[in-house]
Amino acid sequence: MVKLTLNVVMAERNISSQELAAAIDITPANLSILKTGKAKAIRFSTLEKICRVLECQPGDILKYVADPTESEDE
Amino acid sequence: MLAMPKWVKFFTNLMIVIVQISILFAYVGFLWPLGYLYEGYHGDVAQAVLDSDDFLRYSAHHLTAGAMASFPGWPYVLLMAVGSAIWIGASIMFAKAMVKLLNNVVEEDYFSQNNIAAVKRLVVAQCYVVIGDFFLAGGNQLTSSWLRGYNNGAFSQTWTDTIDAIGLLIVLKVISVIYERAMTMKAENDLTV
């Protein structure tokens, strides 16, 4: 599964949720969905804005983690 | 989201009231199966069926005393009593699910787990309607075969009605599956940032 490590990058850049939400023009509620990992998908446009504001690469905020339940099924 | 036109809201509310009143009458309808059992208990079911105002005879056929005597009274009574009880219960279940669904529509709550549950209940209720129709069609087949006539009143279901009910069941199931899929898509859309 793909995990969002947005919290880590935000902490490194010392930027608050409200500031980031305002900068990338999304609601704090939607940013919270991203941060808590509830999001089912992320738009390229949102990813682009986050990368621009946080001055990072998509790979810095997205991480693939092997799902233990999936490997058990296989 | 588009607001529901006032006239649609009015007629939906009116429909809710009508369905709720019909639910009350349907509860009283549970006396009907008891009527069939009473008929069976008193015997001479064939004569009772023939005397009924709702029973219409095929004009060209002559009814013999042998046919009257061999009429399977208890199987008829049981098929009609069980069938009508299932049918009334299913109708109440269907109507209640419909009221829930219409209430949510009036409140403009189109996509919710409550609605999915209500649509699934409609499907289950229709399954019971099919079962009820099956019993009733069996009962009415007995009067048609032995007494050469047909029931023209309540619970006059025939095999054709049973097939129609199966058709409606398939349509409802398809709607239920599509609605559930739409809910999943909406949930995914809501969680796309």
C-alpha cells in the first residue's frame, strides 16, 4: 500500500496544516484526509501544488509499504 | 447539488402518507389468512369457494359432483393461508422500506448507508412476494383445475403473476447493485483530494 508521509515533510519544513491548506488551496478537512491516510486517491494537480509549496519530490511524500495481509493471502 | 422541485417534494410526501396508511390496513389484512383456515376448519371448502362472490366460473364447463367431492380442501386452504400471510408480511416490509427511502429522498439524503439498507430490504421483501405468489398461484390452480373457475378477488395470483414478480425482483436487484456501486464511487470521490 502507498502511504503519505506528508506529516514528516511538513515538520521538516516547519509549516502548519492551516498554512499548507491555504497555500495549496484545499480545505483543512481535505488536508486532514491526506494527513490521516484516509484518502483513496490524490489528484496530480494537488500533488503538484504540495510539491511546489514544500519544495519536494512526489517520492518524498509518497511511500510504498508492503501490506502484510496481502502477502499472507499470496 | 440541484434542489428538489417543490411539487416533487409535495407528491413524495403525499405518497409517504398513503403508503403509511396502507401499512396500517395491511396489518389488519393478517386476518385474511385466518379466514382461509376458518373455512378449512368448517369443511366443504369447495362449496365455500363456489359460493364466494369473487369466484367466477368458466361458462362452458359443467362441474361434476365427483370433482366437488375430490377437491383438495386442506391443501387449498393451507396454500392460500400461508401464501396470503407471506404476501401481506412482504408487502408491509416493502412498504416500510419504501417509506424510509422516500423520507431520505425528501430530506435530499440521496447517498447514505441507510438508503442502501432500504433498497436491500426492498429486494428481500420482493423475494418474499415471489414465495407468497408461488403459494397463492398453487392454491388458485387447484380451484381452476377442480372447480373450473378463477378467483377474481383478493389473492388471485396466478403463475403469470409469479413470473412478473420474479421479473420485478431481478429489476430491483439490478437497481440495488448499481446503487451500491454508485455509493462506492461517491465514497472514493469524496476521499480523492
